[in-house]
Amino acid sequence: MSNRKHDDNYFASLPVETNERASENELAVRKALDRQLTATPLLDWRKRQQLRGFALQEIQEGLVFRVNALKLSLNTRLQSLEEGCRHVLVTGKTELRQQRSVFFARKLEELNQQIDAITDEFLDRMQKRYSRLEGMDNEQLREYEKQRLEKSLSAFMGTLDKLADDFNHIIDEGVLQ
């Protein structure tokens, strides 16, 4: 009785189409057996064994059919699940890429605003120094200060270019791709 209950639970978990086909199969086997046994009640032992063999073969073929139907159903469900997972991953990846693009666009704008403010401040100081340079009487001191200012200006602009390149490299590295 406990095995039957276990079998019922097992068959209850099978797809409906598999159970329906199995029930049809079992009914056909029972009807065939009943017809054979009632039509030939006086069959000898060998004929009865032969009929039972045919019935057993039919039951085995039905079981093979149910197993194959279950495999097919499970494979179909697995493929459906895989497709669903792929869809979730693609959707999630797309959303992450959009968020990433918005984040980097905002950071680039912030960086540009900060660089502009720092550059304006730096250029104002440089302009004052160049103006002061014109007022210097000593030619050698003026030339030395001019070279120092040009070197400072070149280093500052080079640093700004490097910062912009570094930011672009971060974006190009493919973070979250």
C-alpha cells in the first residue's frame, strides 16, 4: 500500500499529457487481457503464459513511452527555463549598461566642471604672473621666470590631457560589460 501511495505521488508529478497517455495505455492492455482471458477460458497453461508475456511486454512498452514522454516534457521545460534565464540576463545586462552610461556621463560632466573651475583659477594666476613679468627690470630674472611659467603652463595642460585620457581609458576598459 505504501508503494502504491509513493507511485501515486510519483505519477501525480508527471506532466498531465504523460499521465493521460499512460492511463489510456493501461486501459487498452486491461481490455485486451480481459477479452483474451474471457474468450478463451480453457486455454492451456502455455497460452496463458504467452498472453501474460504479451501483456507484460505491452506494460513495459507503455512504461518506456511514459519515460520518453517525461524526458521530452522535462527537456521542453528546461529549454523554456533556460530561455527565461537568458532573457533575465539580457534585460539585466542592458539595464546595467544604461545605468553605467548615465553614471559615467554624470561623472564626466562633474569632472569637466571641476577642471574648468581649476583651469580658470590657474589661468587667472598665470595671467597675473605674466603681467608681473613685464614689470621686471632684470632681463635674466625675467627670462628665467618666463621659462618657469611656460613650463608650469605646459605641465598643467599636460596633466589635464592625461586626466581626460585616464577617464576615457576607464570607460574603454569595459567595466560591467
